[in-house]
Amino acid sequence: MENLLQINQVCSLFQISRSTIYRAAKRGEIKIHKIGKASRVRESELTNWLNSFPVKGGN
């Protein structure tokens, strides 16, 4: 079974706001799964979303 992360866990891990997660969901970039009243994000969807951003920097 795949890991489901709570929204607050995602925010803490990646130092992003809740609104960033919900905006990404609204744009269809990730899917938020509702389990009762709880909102969760699949770890694989989160990984794919984060990998879609260009990497900046490098020496």
C-alpha cells in the first residue's frame, strides 16, 4: 500500500504553505484524497509534482 501524507506533513517537510498544496490540486497537478474529513496526498503524486520543477543553480 502506498503512503498517504497529511497536508500538514507535506507543508512541514517541504516548507510550503497549505494554500500552495491546494492551488496545485486545483490546477490538476496533484490529487488530494479525502478520507472522511481528512485530506491526504499520495507520496508518488507528490514526488512527481516536485520533480516537475526545474532545478536551479549548480556550479
